[in-house]
Amino acid sequence: MTSLPILLPDGFQIKVKSGEKVSAGQVLAESEKSLAVSVSLGPNLGIKKNKVKKYLKKYPGDSVLAGEVIAEVKGVFGKKTVTSKISGIVSKFDEEAGEFYILASSSQSQTIHSPVDGVVEEVDDRKITVKTERESILGINSSGDIAEGEVISAGEKLDYQEINSKIRGKILLAGGVDRDTLAKAIGMGAIGVIVRDVPDSVLETFSERKIPTPVIKIKGEDISKFESGQKVILDASKKLIVKL
């Protein structure tokens, strides 16, 4: 069994508890970011900003529907109206600026899913740890944090001149790599690196500089356990690679 940590950004609410069985794809945590829209009423009504208040049809705390009138001016040549583009709640009116703010009733939800089947082993504010039977490989040295993605193979030795945009968003698999080539690969967008031959001094330097991209050095016989297109999770703090 492998203990796999899933890191949680700030503002996420945990949806599982310790001891709970989870399936791959199940929501572990969720964050809701409300959408706020501001409307400049003065220019739309053809009046000065500080005169807008008396023409309001809605006020802070009122609910409003998409298309509903929020302000109206009647004149000799007819009337001018401003309608809401979204449904929600009036959250604020800035009288001096003539700005009207509406908080959408529907929110944009972000979720974090379990990458594997398993059991929730531990829950805290920073991470959820899932115990899984997925195959894992233990490295011999590492630097960086955690990454999840698809493997792309660079062959026996990663060449500085051959690095291109194809590695962006991928986890690079290489037989050997030097410091400058490794730095370029990370700079070009590789989100993680699995490598057989890399000087330990390079990993120490990357750790000292707090470079977050995980780099895990593995035993020579383990390089054949990975191939392009395979999805993995790298946990550099544990020198651990989990196959998904």
C-alpha cells in the first residue's frame, strides 16, 4: 500500500473524512468563487455619477434577475434604463462613483479529485492523504514538491539543444541530465522530471533554491518501468512515484 498526499490550496473545503473509501475521480475538496459584476450607472443613464442614487430600482440586499431593471431615468424624450446581465444579489452601491455591484447567484466551483482508488488515511488543512494499492517506485534522491501528469520520454540522455515546447505540462523521463539542461527543461514548462543519472549536487542546489518542480532520481533498473503516455504522481518529499 502507498500513502499518496494530495495538496490543498487555500480556501478549499474538504468533502471526505479519514477512513472513507474513495474512487478515482471522486471529489475530495471544493472551492467556490463567486462572480461579482460591477455596472457604471452614470454613463449608461446619461447623468452625473453622484446623482445616480435617486434613480435606483434595486438596493444592496435586493435580489435581481437577469434582464431586470436596476436603474431608470425618465425624461422629456423618453426614458433610459439599465438592466442586470446576471441573476444574483445586489452586494454594494458606491454612491460617489455611481457603481453598482451584483454578486452572481451561481458560483464558479473548483474541485480537487482523487487520482486513485483507495482509503482516506489522513485529513488536515493542507493535504488529504489517500492510501492506495497502485504500483509505486521509490527513488534514491529528489528535490521539489508534488506533480501529477503524463510522462514523455527523452531517451538515454536529455540533450540541451533538443528541448522544445513538447515537454510543456509533461513529466520528463530521461536516462541522464546535467544541471543546465535540467534547468532549461523546467524553464520550458516540464512539470516534473524522472531521471536515472543526475549529480546529487544538482538536486541539493535545486532544493536550496526552493525550485518547486519535482525531480526524482531513480535506480537504473527502474527506468524501464516508465514509458511515454503513462500518468504518474511525483512526491519529491518522499522520493515516491505512483503510477496512475
